Amino acid sequence: MRKAIYDILKGKLLLEDKATKNWRMLFFLFFLALVMIFSSHRAERKVHEIALKNTQAQELRARFVEGRSQLMRLQMESDIQKKLKPFGIKKSKTPPIKITAKKIN
């Protein structure tokens, strides 16, 4: 057992006459390791992109809510009256009258 481990550490495994099988296996394992590293880097990049998109979506959602609340404030009758007061426009004291027209054949 000790001798086998010592032989592996010295590199006899790769220098023997029947070492072509070992070299092929090492190249295959090296290739698999490269593929694994590449795929993990791509996955990490995707995770960062997703986090960035989530942040952007939250920011846009906050801007939308703020814009909607500003619109609701602008549509309030009291705000409209305050803005029109300098022009001399006031709220009518009489309600509007509905005019209906009869259709003539």
C-alpha cells in the first residue's frame, strides 16, 4: 500500500510502458475539470445578472408607485382649486345641467 502511494507520487504511473491508458484518462479528467469550471463561471455570471435585473425591477416598481401617488395627488379637487386660484377660477356653486337632445327621424 505504501509502495503504491509512493509510486504514484513519484510519477511511475505515467512513465510505465502501459501509460497510454493513464495519459488518456488524465486528459479526459482534465477536460472534464475545464468544462466544470467553465460552466460554474457561466452559472455565477447568470446569478449576478439575475440579481441586477431584480434590483432594476424593484427600482422601476418604486418609481411607478411614486408616479401613481403623484398623479392621485394632482387629481385631487383641492389641489386643482389651489392651482387655479391665482387665475381667478373658482368652483361652481351650482351643479352642471345635463342637456339631452331628441333624435329626429
